[in-house]
Amino acid sequence: MAVAALSTAARGADTPAPVGTFASSARWTEDPHAQMLLSSCVESPPKGVWRSEAFGRVRDRWFEYAGRRVERLEAIRSRIGRTALDQYDRLGEEGAEAFRDWCNQPGVTEAIELARSGASTSMTQGG
């Protein structure tokens, strides 16, 4: 059953948003499919991996979640970002607020961590 729900989420993530319907306050984490996937990540966190990359003598190392749910969340995030960028390109400064807002939203790993910490906070507060 969960596979069917994830398949639906993937189809929804690939469907472009209609032109002119993007709200400047749209947050990718408020997308119904994203909420469903984030909720499933709270119940059963995806696997995580450590990544590293070298820039000259400096090596950056970071943690990120991986797997199908993470890929679907990234597709939703990217779709909304593309829509915001298209609006910015089409409208100029008038459409810039939506794109700036998207740029300041959390990435997938951060959104999962925020969802998980919110769930643990509500559990410790009796909610």
C-alpha cells in the first residue's frame, strides 16, 4: 500500500504547476505529497550517508538522507523552485519574492530533521 502512495507522490512531483498559480508564500514542505513523505520519514527515518568533497586543501563533509522518499521530496522541492524561477524570469522583480522565499526554505535533509525534531518535541510535551 505504501508503494502505491509513493508512486502517486512521484507522479504529482513530475506534474508541472499551472502557469500563473504560484503563490509567493508557497513552501515546498506544505505540498500534500511532501507532507505525506515527511510524515513517513518521522515514523521511519530514511537511511543516511556521509558525503565529502575536497576543494583544494579543504575537505567538506556533510550528512544527508538518501533513498526513494528523499528523491521524491527533492523532486517536489525542485518542481516548486523551477516554478518560482520561471515566474521570476517571466515577471522580473515582481516575481522575485517567490524565488527568494524558495531559496531560503530548507533542503530535504534539513526538512526531515525539522519534522523529526518537531515530532519528538510534541511527544516530550505530551502532544
